[in-house]
Amino acid sequence: MTASTPVTVAAHAPREVDRALFTYLDDATGERVDLTAHQLGEWAARSAGLLRDGCRLTAGDRVAVLLPPHWRTAAVLLGAWSLGLAVSFRPRATAGLAVLEPGGDMPYDAVFVTPERLDDWLEDVPDGTHRYLVGTKPGPLAGVPVGWLDWSTEVLRHGDAVPHYTAIRSSDAATPDGTTYGEWGGLAREMAQMWDLRAGDRLLVDAAEHEQPLKWLLAPLSVGASVVVCANLDRSTLDTRIAA
């Protein structure tokens, strides 16, 4: 699944280095974050460094990413996939796709969750050797519980230069249930084709309606399209936003 590595993310728009590949908007707070392909690649590289050097994870290790659509979620997912890790996530809306939930008796090697979901899903958050809280607001978190670390602080301890990554085979497991990188890549390209997405297109995603990373991350990136993820979408301004 070549669209899921920082190297290929950073290569999507070589002629448009200033164009945002990933935009995150929050209509409730007015927050806006624009990341070029290179910048997203740098954050993914930092996340990979955290998992590889900070957590000592290697290809095949298990990671649970219980995060909503967000630019930080994109960085965590891309970093994990770049290392060949098996990533489990729990989207609310799957559009007929299998729900890939963490669970079972086997603990995860690393767990990522928002503070809000730590409270909501207290019984569902799986055990993990390394546990990180990922805030969806700017800045570091306050009052991090014992046993957890603040991702926004820890990730900055690692460089943003894209290092050499372990080669990922299409037959390697991308999720703990055995779905392979090749299968996820195929699904991403099929979905992009279904939406008629092409390189240079821009996809607007309602974060509340589409938590499946296949939709808001992999499908557009698989064809070189850019994405705008909007939290707390104000539908009264939708036409204006589409025109913009």
C-alpha cells in the first residue's frame, strides 16, 4: 500500500509544494491547520520515530489508534503504517465495511486515544505497553493521567527527517485481523475510483459522518488528491466552503 508511507505522501505534489495536501477545520472553534505534502510527511516521520525509537516497535507489532479524523490522527496512522505495524481502529461509521475493533486478551504494543474517548470508552480502551493521549486542540494537554503520555510532547522528541523504512510487502498484515496492506491499498483505490477522485482533486469530509480512515485519508491519498476534514461542520456555510 504505497500511498501510506511518508515518502510517498511527500511526493504527491512535487510541483505544488505550497498547496495543502491535508486541511483540518473546526467550525466550532475556528481552528484551521493546513499541511503540505512535505509537512504531513514530516509529522508522519516524527510519529514513526516515536513508535520505532521511543516504543521499540517493529513490523508486525500491534497498535490501536482510537482517534477521530484529524491531522494528528493522519500523522499517527501514516507513521505506524510506514513501519509495517498492524493498526486497529474503531470507526463509528463503516459504510458496510468490516468494523476493525481492538479487543481480545492480547494487549497492544501501543495505544493512542483522545482524552474524551478515554472517558467514554473506559471499558473498551485496550491494554497497551505504551499509551498516548492525543489532543485534538492546539498545544499540550493538561492533567495527563498516570500511565499515559501526551503525544504532542513526546512526538517532538523525534526528528522530522524521513528515514529509511522497512520494506512493506503487500501480503503483510496492516490490521490485527489479518487484512493485508495490499487489500487496504486496493480498497482505497476502488473507493477513489467510485468517487471519481483524481490527482489534484480536493475532497471535503464531514468528520462526524466518516470516521473510517479508508474514506478520509487513504482513498484521496491513493490517487494524489488532497483532503479537507471538517469537525463540527456548519452546514449553513457548506456552499461557500465548497466554492472556496
